[in-house]
Amino acid sequence: MNIKGFRRMLFGEKMPDRNDPKYKERYERDVDAGRRFAKATRIDRTAAKVQGFANVHRTLFLVIVFGFAICGLTWNIYRLTVVYRHHPARRTATEMQDSVLRERHKMLSKPHVRRFDTRETGTERPE
């Protein structure tokens, strides 16, 4: 819908009717383009098969459709509750700096293990 369509809705102007001779050619051209697109992408055949299945198995079709809808709604509610209950650990900048300094201090305070060099002392390197 374009700006003119919005203006018609907001200000109550008359929407064009498909039988209006002023818009009839445009309507037919749009419908023809939609039919060609549906035929090219084979959406029309898929829709016909789904409609045929729905006509033959009404109850099963309704169970499948409403099952998808209920599962989608349930999944969304579940995800909303998980996100709502998630409370990440809040740390101040000072706490983060303290933890970084503690880690550096631990690394520097560890005793340095010296490896034996076989060239200088003639002893074997422990593995």
C-alpha cells in the first residue's frame, strides 16, 4: 500500500473497487501478474494439494494447523520466561579490575620451574 492508500484509509476517501472502470485494467494486470508468479513458482499446485488434503481430512488438518499454532505459542512463552528469569552476574568495573590483578598476581607468584639444559651441564632433560 502506498501513501495514497494510507491517506484514503485515514481520511475516509473511497477505496478503489475492482469493478470500478477506472481501476479495472490495473486490477486485472495485478491479478494476472500474481497468477503468473504462482504458476512459475508452483505455489498454485502446492496450494491445491494442501486444499485437497484439507477437504478430505478436515479434522486431521485442523489438528495439524492448531497444533503448530499452539506449539509456536508455547515455545514463545517458554523462551520469554527463560529470558525474563536470566539474571547475569553484575560486576562493577572495580571488581573486574581486582579479579584481573589477582590473576596476574597468581601468575607472577608461581614458582618458576627451570628446565635442565643438556648442553651446559651434560645432564638429561626430564620429560
